[in-house]
Amino acid sequence: MSIKALRSEAPEEYWLPGNSSCQGCGSTLALRWVLKALGKKTVMVVPASCANVYVGWWPRSSASVNYFDMAFAAGGSVASGIVAALDYLNKKDINVVAWVGDGGTTDIGIQALSGAAERGTNFIYICYDNEAYMNTGTQRSSSTPLGAWTTTTPFGKGQQKKNVPMIMAAHNIPYVATACSSYPKDLYEKIKKAKDIEGTKYIHILAPCPPGWRFDTELTVEIGKLAVETGMWALYEVENGVFRLSSPSKRVMDPSKRKPIQEYIKLQGRFKGITDEQIRELKNYVDRQWERYGKMEEGCPVF
Ligand SMILES: Cc1ncc(C[n+]2csc(CCOP(=O)(O)OP(=O)(O)O)c2C)c(N)n1
Ligand code: SF4
Ligand SMILES: [Mg+2]
């Protein structure tokens, strides 16, 4: 389906104009398509993050669905409570969705998320990953990539990005997927699919952030595409334990088809101080991930 066809399939807007995100925000680009796929009957649980701010101040909210601001660590637990309450009221047709940053997911919120997944809570947990704590001025998270500048890693982060989608796949939940704000059709279809699956669904969206990653606002879509084309970010699904690369990533499965990671790095000021040694480490890490993806694509079990 083309993006034009997608627009006519989902003309309704639930993320309204006039929100207070920065220009070129990948997170709100993604949220627009997520809400189109979810529809009106949706309850969003949103822990402390940019997403509490860019929704605007009541009564001038940009979200035309229920949108609960929440304590930083509480995404998984509050969503679990809402699912239980709706169950008690016998309301079966409402999507409960946690919309959580990478800090709120991969660091402080991972316990609540893991608990909800272990209980098989019937909800969609979405991590929008801008790879740092952006709302508080760009501190590193465990999702920040190696070599990236943040205010708490002034000489570049010394560790690799934590692989939370695979941690969630290890919970044996029915659906795990990765996505990127530069691929709205892929994202839309994954959310649509998740909506119809019973149990815990986890979706991890790479969402480029101009001020935090230090690039010009008009480059958001290009940067997200380069993340995929260089293999720095892979789009895939793990459905009932079966791994499948999504088509934009399938195209770069062969290493010779992948662009050099420098093409992604050089457009972003956060990598200005990265050393040649760190670029090599990053490249090795990416190559190792792709060896695993290749094996899983051929049928090797995810766990
Ligand atoms: C317990 C607690 N510690 C710290 C904060 C301050 N705080 C609010 S938002 C935020 C960063 C959130 O980062 P992330 O989840 O990645 O979302 P982003 O801001 O990047 O959208 C922090 C540290 C808080 N609200 N609660
Ligand atoms: S700091 Fe980044 S994620 Fe937050 S609103 Fe601005 S562009 Fe979006
Ligand atoms: Mg973040």
C-alpha cells in the first residue's frame, strides 16, 4: 500500500495540529500514525517524558483520545491497572496503550514492563526511542548508542545500546516489533496487527530527535531512513516466537547492500567526538546483530 492509499484508508486525525513538540520531532510523527491505526477507542498511558509536554496543557490538548500523564517508572503498572478496571467493567473494545520514552522503558520502567508482560496483560506497550532523556535536556539512557554525546557522556557513551526488543521477545509474549518514524506504512501495519492480538504486545520505535541528536530539523525522515539503510536499526517482527525481517530491512540483509554507518553518523552532531576506534566497535556490534538476524530469518529459534 502506498502512503497515498494509506492516507485515504486512515484519513481521521487523532493527533491534532498545534502540539508543542520541537520542529522535526520523530516521536510525534510516529504518534500520529500510531493513533491513526488505533482509532478513537484508545487510552494512552504516558509516563514522564517529552510526550507529557508535547501534548500541550489542558484544555488545549493535541491528543483527541484519553491521554494520562504518569509517573516516570509507572507505564507498565498503570496500564495493567487500567486493563484490569476495563475488564471488570466488561469493556472489551478499548485499546490500552503505553507510550513511553526509552528512559522510561529501558531504564526506570523495565521492571513494571517486565511484570506486565510476565502476567500476559492485554495491552500494547510502545517505546518511542529518541536514545536519551530528552525532556530533561539530553542525559544518556541505556538506549543511547556507543560514542554518542549527551550531557552525562560529554566524551561519548562508552557502552552499546541495550537490546530491549529482544529482552521482550525473551518474555515469550505473542508479538514484538521494531519500527521507525521514517517508515509510517510499516509502523501503521504493525500497530494494526498488534491491536488484534490478545496478550502483551511490545513495539519499539526509533524516533530521531533534532535537538538531542543535533541535526537540522528537515533531516528527521532522512536520518531515520539512514538508520535502517546502514543497518544501525533493523525493522522486524517476532510473532509467536518466529522472527521475520520487515521489507526495508530485508533489502539490506546482505552486508554489501548496507550503506556505511558513517553516512548515518556524520549528519549528527552528537557523534562529533566519536573516535575511529568507537566507529569500529559500533560497526562490529551492528555486524554481530545482523549475523543473528540472518540466522533467525533462516529459522533459528529466537531463544
Ligand atoms: C523518578 C523520576 N526521576 C526523574 C524524573 C525527571 N524526568 C522527567 S522526564 C525524564 C526523562 C525521560 O526520558 P525518556 O523516557 O527517554 O523520554 P524523553 O524525555 O526522551 O521523551 C526525567 C529524567 C521524574 N519525572 N521522575
Ligand atoms: S526533544 Fe526531541 S523527542 Fe522531545 S519534543 Fe523535541 S524533537 Fe521531540
Ligand atoms: Mg528518550
